[in-house]
Amino acid sequence: MKTSEFYFNLPKELIAQTPADKRGESRLIILNKNTGYLEHKMITDFPDYVEEGTLIVVNNSRVRKARIFGISLTGGKVEFLLIKQINKNSWKAIVSKKKKQIVGKKFIFSEDLKGEITANTENETVITFEKEIDDTWLDIHGHIPLPPYIKREDTDQDSDRYQTVYAKNTGSVAAPTAGLHFTETILNKLREKNITIVSVTLHVGLGTFIPVRSQIVEDHKMHSEEYEISEEAAFEINKAKKEGRKILAVGTTSIRTLESAWKGTSSNGSIIAGKSSTDIYIYPGYTFKVVDQMLTNFHTPDSSLILLVSAFAGKERIKNAYNEAIEQKYRFFSYGDAMLIK
């Protein structure tokens, strides 16, 4: 299967650079994955299209303010995107102007904080600070790491709008964006319909922005991400499966978590609780074992995410839905509009 089959032309003006004026005001395409039928609604209509008894699974990962700036002793400004904490003082990071960032180079990050590059590989840099750097410090001094297709600096608004209303466990470098549409009003309407909502955690990594660069879909290697499912969430998901109730995943990260944690066949298996990591790669031909429906945003061309939704609904139906969305001037990507596939 060729990666080029999942490319589409998107006018630049349809790439959302800011969130909707108010959370919960986005547009919604509803796609019937069996017939290809499309409906145009608003995200506020979403509860009306979820069957009573459905179990909704959301990703409660919180975006870390992982983007920081250091001034080198020679005066140059360098950007660090902190990816993973190694110990109290050291982090793996992606760094700007990488060829110039050699081991031993020192930086000033604030009046009371200095750091030094202590290791370098082709893809990552290790920055070691003079004292412990935690999320309390980052919440004050760090910046929200907006996706590269958002061509502006982050603002105070992003600190709120690039987090879901149920964000809890800090660790992502990108938001689980399908959940950005939910408001407390929408969540309460769902609960009023006897719809159970459970949370899992998958910390979104930098690989979510990496396109599939191999010409053949099957040759792509996925990034690994850490996830956790509580005993309570596993119980609710397994109970819903046994009772034949629909499982609706909010976002591709929730899908990757559920499909990774399922042990057994689609008709005989269960979700295993606990912490783990996954590099699951879902593309057309994959058999879904857990998820029946999904809410998702519109994804970038040639990405593992558009491959995943094409596996779920069919390549031609996704292509038709995207063409319709472009024609109707839907907003695309992280701050864009949504699609319910059922």
C-alpha cells in the first residue's frame, strides 16, 4: 500500500491557527462508516448521536509546558523542547540549531537557573540543570508546545484552550485534540443519557507530528508512547464489552491505548489494567478489537493518524469526508473541527 494514497491538498487558510471563539462551538461531520453517509452538525449536537448505554473513553493526559528558552554564554537564544525527564535534574530534549549545541555548552534559563548540554545523539539532546526542574517550574517559565503548523507564538489563551477540561496527568507534548471540543455542559448531557465516561492516560509524544516518510505504508516505524489504565477504567470497559454496549473512543490516542491494552481476540478478551508503552501501528487492514465508534479531528496528509481513521472507516469514505470538509471550509488539525465516525 502506497503512502501517497493518503495524501490530500489542503488550502492553508483551513489550517486552524486559533481555537474556536468559545470551547464547544466547533463544527461536526458525522460519518456512517458502513454507508459513507455524511451529516453536518455542531459539536453541541454530539450527545444526540451517542446511543444510551454507550461507554465513552477519553485521554486525560495534560500537556506539559515543555518549551523553554536558554541564552548561551555567547548570547544566542536557543529553544529546548523537553521530551522526557531522566532524573531530577536532567531531561531528554529536542533543541533548535542542533549542530551548534555541543556537549559542555552552557545556558541561562532564568535568573536562578543554568543548564549544560551533557549528551548528544542524532535525534535528542540531554540538558542537565543546576537544580531540579519539575512541572511547577515549567508552569511558570515554560511555554505550551503548539504544533509546527500553527504559525504563531503561544499565548495565555493556549494554556487553557490547548488542554481538555478533564486534563489531569501531566506528560504530553501535544494535546489529545479530539477532547478539546468538550465542555462541562456537553459532558453533563452525555451523563444524563446514562452514558458512562471513563479516562485512560496516554502521554502524546513528538512522533504524533512526524509524517509517514516511507513510500510503502507497511515500512513505517511508529514512535512509542507511555500509557496507563486504572483498575476501575479496565473494569468499566470490560463490563461494557461483555454487555455488548458500544465503546466510543475520543481521539486516536484513546484508540491506540485501548487496542494496545486488549489481550485476546475481538470476541474473547479483556483490557489489562496498568502502566505500559505502545508503538502500535494501525493502518488499513487492521481489525479493531475494542472500539466501535470514534470522535476525532481532521488529520494531516500522509500521517499515521489519517491511516488510523482510514483503517476504521475505509480509505475511500475518509477521502470523501475530507473532500466534503474542505469544500464546506471546515477548520483542520489541532484547533480545528471534529468528525464522529459511527
